Amino acid sequence: MDKITIIVPCYNEAEVVERFYSEVETATAGIADCAFSYLFIDDGSRDHTLAAIRTLADAHENVHYIRFTRNFGKEPAMMAGLDYADGDAVILMDADLQHPPSLIPEMVMHWRAGFDDVCGKRTDRADETLLKRTMANLFYRSMQAVSRFTLQRDVGDFRLLDHRCVAALRLLRENQRFTKGLFTWVGFKKKEIPFHVHPRAAGKTTWSYLALLSLAIEGITSFTTAPLRLTTVLGLAVSALALCYMIVVLVDALVYGDPVAGYPTLMTVLLFLGGVQLLSLGIIGEYLGRVFTESKQRPCYLIDELDGEKFDYAAGRGEVK
Ligand code: UDP
Ligand code: MG
């Protein structure tokens, strides 16, 4: 009998929790020789999500939950899920039913065929605006250009992971998590299966453009130091150009006796150099900021309640696995 834990990060998902459970139960009922359990992570919701999950947990033995002390974000929620899930495999799924439960049987089939990481690949991004799609495109392209490994395109967090992958992911304790990249980083045998993203069942998305942009910067700075290298190259190129121009100005002044350089040229060079310097400082700052956050070594999340029990860090039950 295979044991699979379904990890569901929830933030203000009160309206869908119940429906999520019943739809997944229906979709998985036909899978032979497989016991499913659920691990809901309530990421500090402000609505009745916790109550909804408790009701579910009281009614069904295969439902477990973790409640965070506040809203930590989806990445820490998934991490907690991976930390506390047991079983032979886990499935990461959004609570809003955008990830179709009907795909689970196929995922399990591929896992049983020997794949360690079976992930859903979205076939269309039609539900997204043109701007969002263009931004995504740009991100994948630049990531591809500067980084040694290839990010899986259009592959999100909807995936089945073998327990070996889970154990590997638990080793990566970085605070600023770009999970999508971490899945690629750990390696293992991957299988992509296409799926159509459904519109949200209820509620609304928490991702603004600004949040997506910062996720993209997060992705780049956590996986490659190429931008730092770029500033070095840029600096070298600008210095070389400046040297050439200096010679031109000197020769001009000494040979042709024209000591007054043009004001426009001066301004242009000044502003250009100022811009390049600020940009470089900004890039260095991004990395310095990451070093700062990671050096504090704070836990990625804090748990308030685990399966109805108050989680007491002081009593030693708080060690993050
Ligand atoms: N989520 C979370 N913490 C947050 C934001 C979101 O646990 O701070 C969960 C949310 O409940 C959902 C999943 O992450 O199950 C995906 O969130 P959302 O649907 O807002 O993102 P999108 O589908 O637009 O990428
Ligand atoms: Mg969603």
C-alpha cells in the first residue's frame, strides 16, 4: 500500500477547503493500492479557513493540519508541508482548485513507473494578461541566459515528489526561497505532464505585478551571480571606452590646440557613468541584502498549532526538522 500526502497551502481559502477535499477524494478514489492523507497548512489566514480545516479534520481521519503564527507566504507553507509530511510521496497542490485533481491518477502512474518528480506543466496562460505573459517570458529567457541550469518552463508548484526528493528538499533551509528553482536544483528524474489551469474556484489571487517582479528578482539573485559578473564586464567596457575617449581629447587639445571640450559631451558622459554606477551598486545591494537576511538564520516559519495541539517552541517541540 502506497502512502501519499497531499500538501495544501491555504491563505484565506475558507470557501474552497471543503470542496477541495471532496473533489480530490473523488478524483483519487479509483487509484488502487494507495492511501491518501492531507496536510493543510493554514498560512495565517484572516478568514474562517482554520475553522473549515478543523471541521474537516474532525470528520476525517486522513486530514491533518498546521497553523502558522502569522502569514509567512506560500513558499514557507510548502516547506512546512514538506517538513511534516510522511509517506512514500507527497503532492503539492493549491487549495483554490486551479490545479485539477483529475491529474492525480496520471501523476501516481508516472511515479510508479519510476519518476521521482512528476510535475504539471500548464499548457496555456490564457487566463493571464498580455503583460503578465510577457513578463514571464522575459524572466524565463533571462534566467536561461545567465544560469547554468534550465528552469522548467510553465511548470509551477503542482507536482508529485518521491520521498527521496522531499528528503533532499528538507536539506535546503534558505530563508528566501525560490522553490521552483530548488526543484530543479535537487535534480532527480523528472516527468512533465500537461494540464489546463482552471480559473480560481473562489476568492482572489494574492499575486500583484509587484510581487511577481520581486519573485523574478528573487529567482535570479538566488540562483546565479551572473548580474555581478555583468557589472564587472560593464565596468571594464566603460573604462576601455573612457580611455579611448581620453586619448582623443588629449590629442585634440595638444595637437590641434582645442582645450575646451563640449558641454553636451561632458554631461552625457557624466550622466551615463552615474547611471552605470548606480545600477552596479543596486545589483551589489541585492546580493548584500540576501546575505544579510540569510545570515540571521531565522527559521522560515513558526507553527502555532499542529493537529489541534498548541505548538510550544519553549517546551522543545519547536525544532524545525
Ligand atoms: N497561499 C499561501 N500563502 C500566501 C498566499 C497564497 O499559502 O501568502 C496559497 C493559496 O491559499 C493557494 C496557493 O498558495 O492555495 C496559491 O495562491 P494563489 O491562488 O493566490 O496564487 P496563484 O494561483 O494566482 O499563483
Ligand atoms: Mg491560484
